[in-house]
Amino acid sequence: MTEQPPSGTSLYSNRADFGAFLRSARERAGLSIEELARRTCISLAVLRRIEGSDVERLPANVFVRGFLRSMARELAADGDAAIARYEDAMEALRVERTPAPLPIGDRASAPLDGRRRFAVALFVLILIVIATITVSLLLQNGPPAGGGLA
């Protein structure tokens, strides 16, 4: 049976939810965290991080999902519910870390426009200098000797 949050609440609001879910399942099963570590072959440090919902210090997601399934199987808990809660916590963390986008036309984009104008002006100036040097070299040599057709 999958435990659902009370209506009107979101799993995003409680990042500790997946760890508390598994901790309470372990306590209901009457197991110590050390015994669970022995039975599942998951390190004690990782189990503590899971139960503490310390998502920033957990290994890669693929490993954590496997750990959660293994823990749930050993504790006769709903593994899918534990994984869903973990994924909600990861999504909440991702949303927290996503920077707000800059509004279009905001003053923050003005330095980029100034740099772009400067680069175009510099490019045009270089083209003019190259053209001037080329024309002056061609005019300096004058017409070929002989004055034309003989």
C-alpha cells in the first residue's frame, strides 16, 4: 500500500519524507540500523544518509534506487513509494538549485549587446584597414612599364 501525503500538501514541501518513511518502516520491523546494514550489505554511512534524507551526500541515483528497493524489501515496505518520495526530494532539490531566468530586454543583457556592437565595429575597422593597404600598394607600383600593347 502506497502512503499518500495528506490532501493539499506536496512531497516537495518535506524533503525528509523518504528518509522518515524508511526509518519508520525499520523501527516498525524492530531492526537497528546496524542490523539493516548487515542484512542489506549497504554501508552504515549510506543508510544514515538515506534515513536522514541527505540527498546531497548520497551516491548516484541508480545506486540509491537499488538501496531503497533493497531496504524496502528487507523491511516489507513499499519500495515504489520510497523511490517516488526520493525522486520528489531530488526534484525539489533540482528546483531549488535552478537559477531564475533573466527577463527578456532586461538591463542585465545590455553588456552583451555592447560587446557585440564593439566586435562588429572592430571587424569593420579591420576590413577598412586591409582594403586601404591593398589599394595603396596597388597605386604605389603604378602602371606596368611599356605603356600598353606594342
